[in-house]
Amino acid sequence: MDWTGGYLAEIDYTHGYYRELAPGLIDLALLLSGHEPPGRGKARYLELGFGQGLSANIHAAATDTEFWGADFNPAHAANAQALASAAGSDVHFSDDSFVDFLARDDVPTFDRIALHGVWSWVNDDNRRAIVDIIRRRLNVGGAAYISYNTLPGWAVAMPLRHMLMLHADTAGSEVQGVVGRIDSSIAFGARLHEVNARYFAANPAAKTRLDAIAGQNRNYVAHEYFNRDWTPMYFSDMHAWLAEAKLNYTCAAALLDQVDGFNLTPEQRTVINEIPYAVLRETVRDFLLNQQFRRDLYTRGARRLPPLERWERLQEVRIALAIPPEDLTFEAEAGLGKLSFKPEVYQAIVDELAAGDATPRRLGDLAGRPKLAAFGQAALIEALSVLVGTGRAHPAQDEAVQELVAPRCHRLNAALIDRSRTAGDANYLASPVLGAAISVGRFEQMFLGSLARGRRAPEEWASDAWNDLSKQGQSIVKEGVTLQGADKNLEELRAQAKVFHDKRLGMMKRLAVVAD
């Protein structure tokens, strides 16, 4: 019997981090949409299909939450368990299939259940198991995060994916391996375009998609496009599946998606606002945006908050800057394309968040500042959604939780930093302040490793990094060009180390990613 169930297991999944899975962001998304988040205090969280386990391990280390996870791939489970062991986190990770996990009698109930990059890539038997797990194991008032490929956005590319998959299966050979078969199928697709296949003429976006696939990481491409099962789904069909688990659609998990002014024209908002039925409204929204991917939160009986209580609860949310304030730009990509937002509003908020030692600030305290109070409650809430939704800020945990989780975060980060000497695939570290991750590239992690060994000068960090890279026959690729020779590589590393020292290190200490 094939244990993979048709899911590609020959090549490992990427070591990605997905910020919408963070418990604090889930709760903020619910609160902004006017719904009560799951119960406060010690909670349980289940991630189905955790991949390499980077998101799950960062959130397990950085929050006061008991984490469970199931991923059928034993290599993924082993990697996730190793990271958890290094951190000393409270986790229960297994290589159970969803069907096997459903059959277990030792599994508790959960306040949050999440699956990212799973639903569209498994068969109906596994989808039924997922729904049953949620139905049996999600607490009343609990939240489920689910992401999936969506129609109509994928409609044009579905024939392209079918052709690529068919070519890999029939014209490829086992000798080529997964990557070789993928490369051959992409080259064949490009050839069809060259001979003027009418499909590409009728669907110009398909060639853009093919070009994008050609430039993407092959581990990602293998899992995204070359599984046996791949089913984009209309929102209405997804809603029907989850209704069997007593779930109702609640809101978008990505905060920027909740801001209609960034995604829909005034005329489109009028159409949407005239539709009282949520299933039709969200399906129509997907047509207006030609949506390809949804990140949704469903809840089981979550209480809708009166406006006053929602505002009072929002005032207690603590916010921290997640980027150096000098890196702030006033543009964001959303449904309407690249948009500019008012610098007089956003700069004033960032100035307040950056004031003093840039410790997290209560939204209520920000709202009470005279300069910000003049903008009004609605503008402040929208600005919060945009800043957090674009990764410029993040909800922060209280000091007691930070103190509790900091040792775990530092142990996990030490393991990831040590890994960076030989691999560049896990580019995130855990912040006990945020209860989430911040992006930290491979060379930056190598610099932190040198700092932890007592090396204080950026020049020393660069020398240490080059020593490790050169032993492995590796060189830096800058703007698509591989740097040749020790002098050029060291020059680039010294420049990056200085920028890291001057701009990024202080922020990492402020967010307790590294000890001060």
C-alpha cells in the first residue's frame, strides 16, 4: 500500500514560515472582524500538515501554548521533533496521516486548528478526515485557519498544470528524478508557447505563470504543482465542506485582506455591501479580485462583539514595530495593486511606537496621544490593520509570557543559527516579544553565531562567515552573479555585516531574538 496517498514525498518541502499561523495574529484578525478570540490563558493548538515544522516550532517556543501536529512524512516529522527537542518546547509532533490521527484516542481538544498549504493538495478521503478532526477536536468558540487555492483565479492556469503534470508522468523517467522531470516539463511548456499554441494566445497570463514557475525553488514547485491531487476550490464549495464541522466563515486571516479600501473600488464595495449572504458575498469578492489563494478563519460559535466591547478589547492590544523604523515605506501591495497610504497618519504612529526604547505600546495609549486622537478611531484601526498586515508591526505578548518563553526561543534560535553554517533554508528566528518570527537571512544568522561566540566586530563576523562558506566551496551570489575569490566575497560580507550591526542588531535585541 502506498503510504503517500499520492502526495509527493520524494523531495522535501521548503522550510517556510507562515505568519498568519501565529496565535497572536489569529486572535487579532478575529478581534478586528468583531469576533471574540478563543479562550485566554494556556491553550492548545493543532497544526495539520506542518511540513518541516518551522512555523509550528517557532510558535511553540515563542508562546505559552501546547502544540500538537501531524504530518504524514516521517522526514518532516523527524526534523520538526529535532527542533522541538533543541528548544525544549511543549509539543506533540507525529508522522500520523490525517486518517490515523483521527483514529487516535489520546488526542485532546484544541482552541485553534490550522492547516496551511494542505487542503488543495490532498484527496477527498484526506479532506473528509480533516473535517472530522476539526468536528471532533475543535472547542466551542475555537478558530480554524485554512488556506487553499481558489477559483476563479486558478481557472486559466489549471490546463497548464495538467499539461505539466502529464508530461512529467509520461515523458519523464525515473532516472531524471523529480527535479529533472519538472525541468523537462517546464521546457516542453515553453516549446508549446514558441510554436504558437492557441492556449497561450487565448490565455496570455498562462505564459506569465509558466515563466514564474521556471524561476521558483524546485522543492516548492514540486509540492505546489506536481502532486497527484490538486484541487482549487470555490469559496462556496469550501464553506460547504466545513459546515459539516459546524464551522462558519468568520474573516480573512491576512489583515490587509480585511481592509476593503485597499482591495476593492468604491463601485465594487457597493456591490459587495448589497449582498447579505456571506457565502455569495465572499464568492463574488473572489470574482472581483480574480482570487487565487485564500487564507481564511472559520470559527465554531465565536461570539460577535458589540462595537464598544470590540473597541475596548482592541485598546488592550499591545503593538511592537517589527522592522527598523527608518525602513518604513508608505506603499503596500493589495487587491488594487501597489497603493500609497497617508504618511502623515502612518509616520505619526511609527514615531510613537519608536519613541524611547521602542517597547510595545497599548493601542489605547496610542489612541490617547493628541496627535493620533485627531485621526479618529476608524483611521487608527485601519492603520493598525495595514501596519500589522504588511509585517511592519506585530501584536506583542505581555511581559510575563515573554519571560516564560524567552529561554525556549533562545535555544531554538541557537539551533537554527548553528544550522545556518551549513544550510540557508530556514531564514527566520523566534521573538518572545512577538510570539512569532522575524525574517533573518542566512548570513545574518551566521553573524549572530559569531556574536554569540564573543566576536564583537562586524569584520570578525564576516571573516567567520567566509571561513565556513569557503570550506564548503560556496560563494556569494550578488544580483545573479557569483562572486569570485576570497577578496570579493569578504568585501560583500563585511558590507552586509556593517549594515546588520548598524540597522538590524538593535531591533533583534529589542524583540529579544538575541539576548541584550
